[in-house]
Amino acid sequence: MRDFRKLRMWQNAISFAVDIYELTKLFPVYEKYGLADQMRRSSVSIASNIAEGAGRRSNKEYMHFLFIGVGSAFEIETQLLIAMRVNYLSGKVYDEFCEKLLIIEKQLNELISVVGGYKNAKTSS
């Protein structure tokens, strides 16, 4: 079992999810069960899959959940773009969220490389 709580990427993913919750509070009420809800679920999925994978016994299983986390990150990136295009957030806010997301995506990919043996380096991701 790996201690996911010490991973910077998990901590970043938790902060990102909290930021998404705060952002989506500003969306129109009619979006509560639409885009806002989907964005919340996608953002929560990133940190949740990092944690779930850390509890798995094999590196193969761990990587599987890390890849799901990457997919969730791409999903929320798409949803942020849609939210910007329908004027729920500004281009500046979109860019700020995408910068945070890019850091998490890079950290996930780095850990996938290490866990998968593609890179023989110690990571503090």
C-alpha cells in the first residue's frame, strides 16, 4: 500500500477539486445538475483515482487508476472549455484552471513513467 496523502499531485488534485466546486457555485442555477455537476465529478475523480490506485497491490493496477485520473483530467479540461465558450467563465479563469490542471497531468504522467518502469528516477510527485 502506498501513502497517497504524501503525493503532491494528490494534494494538488484535492485543491483543484475544491477550486472547481467554488467556481461552479457561480454557474447559473439551471446548470446545477448539468455542466457544473459533471465538472465536480470529473475533478473529484482525479484525486479519487490516485488514492484508489495507491491502495492496489500491483503496479499494473496502480497504473490503471493513474490512467483513469489522466482521463478525468482531460475530461475536466474539455468541460472548462465548454464553460468558457458558453460564458460561464472568462478566458483568464479558463487559463488559470488549465495551468493548474497541466501541472497535475504532468505529475500523473511522471508517476506513470516511474511506476511502469519507463523511467528509473525517484519522483516526489
